[in-house]
Amino acid sequence: MTNPVYLALDIAQLDPAVELARSVKSHVGGIKLGLEFFCAHGHHGVHEVGKLGLPLFLDLKLHDIPNTVAGAMYAIHALQPAIVTVHAAGGRAMLEDAKAAAGKDTRVVAVTLLTSLDERDLVRTGVSGSAHDQVLRLAELAQLAGLDGVVCSGHEVAAVRSQWKDGFLVVPGVRPDNGAAGDQKRTVSPREARDAGADVLVVGRPISRAEDPLAAARAIEETL
């Protein structure tokens, strides 16, 4: 992969989203489309962004009973996503069925722990131990289930890489040095994440909300 940066196109309006993606396409490696975009525009919106010719990452975070998740995977075959997310917390059977139902060229990666959560949030949901330990537990589960990799923060990616040598590791919540964290609690810079073993770096607001998105995307690319 020549450019590991995927632009998180978390914009509800289709035309501005496509225009933003078009304006920075030469300085990113792919486009991540999340729930906000998918719920607003569905398959049509994904097809429109796909016309730009960049790999598409459908960040749908599927989490349901195994049969339902498998059905959802079949339903997006026509979109030919490069990457799709499921929640590792859905359990091994769900993860196995998700991978079995995915398109042959689609990487299925499991979300371990959202980067908006920390240890206090874990305790409130009944999970003991550190965020680091929880990520490693769920990464091991995803590996056993035959998935391609996981989503984890830059704080854990080195440990996951050590545990899963050939895993495909996606790091969200990436912020340039001195960038605003927003609602993310466990952030790292693009260079730090890449050096720690990330294959994909998800960058959203530092590009999409910049005064000059093209300059912002170019500046991030230059750090890599």
C-alpha cells in the first residue's frame, strides 16, 4: 500500500462528500464510509464515491446474531468494499460467519475497543482490566475466528502486531501532532501509528474540517 491514509468521509450530504473526496484523492489511499454516510445514502452513495476509483472501507461495525450479520455481508457484495468492520464483541460464531459471507476480495476486520472509550468506560460496561488487555483479548478472538485483522487505537497497535504478525491492522482516531482530539480519548499521530505497525490510518476531521482539506491531506502524507 503506497498511502495508508483512508479519509473518513463522515458527511451526511452526498454532493459535498463526493467533492471533498475528489479534492484530496491524490493524497489519500482510500475512503472510509461510516454509519452516518451509509444510513443517509445507502448503496447509491457508496457507488457514487466508488466512481473516484479509490478503495472503499465500509465501517459499518456490524454486531448482531451470526445469521443477521452474514446476511448483511451478502447484501453488500455488490459494493465490492476493500474492508468491512464488525464488532469483535459479537463473539466467535458471529465473526466466523461474517468472514465466510464476505466477498472474496473483502478484508473483514473486527473492532476491538472504540477509541472514544477508556478504562472508566469499560468499568461502566462491566469489563474489568485495562483497555490494552481488552484489545489484546478481542484481537486474539478475531484471529482465532479467521478474520483478516482488527481495528485498534495507536496505543495498542504495537502489542497487537507482536501478537498477530500478519494481521491487517487499522488505526482510527489518528491526529496530526498538536491536532485537536475531539471526542477521541486514545489518539496518536499518523507517523507514530505507522511506525507501530498500522496498515491503515483512518483520518477524518483533521482533513474534512480543515480550512484547506487538500493541504491538510498533503501535509499528513508527507509525514509518512
